[in-house]
Amino acid sequence: MKRAKAWAMTPKGRVVTCTACSWWVPVMGEDTGTAEKAFDTHTCADHPPLKNLDPDTE
């Protein structure tokens, strides 16, 4: 299963989550870029990061 970024609403606000693990980060105000960068750099236990990969290996 490939990981993907998902948006969710919680009682405390909007978060960016990972579909392959329990990772999440809150979205502060309208600054979605910081949360998206955090997602791009997080590493799941079983899944490699999405950025800086050779396209032939995905």
C-alpha cells in the first residue's frame, strides 16, 4: 500500500494525516504548506518518503 496525504477535521481543527500509518500533523490557520512539507518528509515504518525517489522505483 502506498502512503497518501489525507485531510481530516477533528474537534480541535484541521489535520493532515498519512493513509498508511498513524502519523498526523495539525494545520495551523491557513498555512497548509508547513503541514504538507512535514508530510513529505515523514517516514512510515514500512514506506519510504515520497520525495527524492527515482521515478522507476515507485
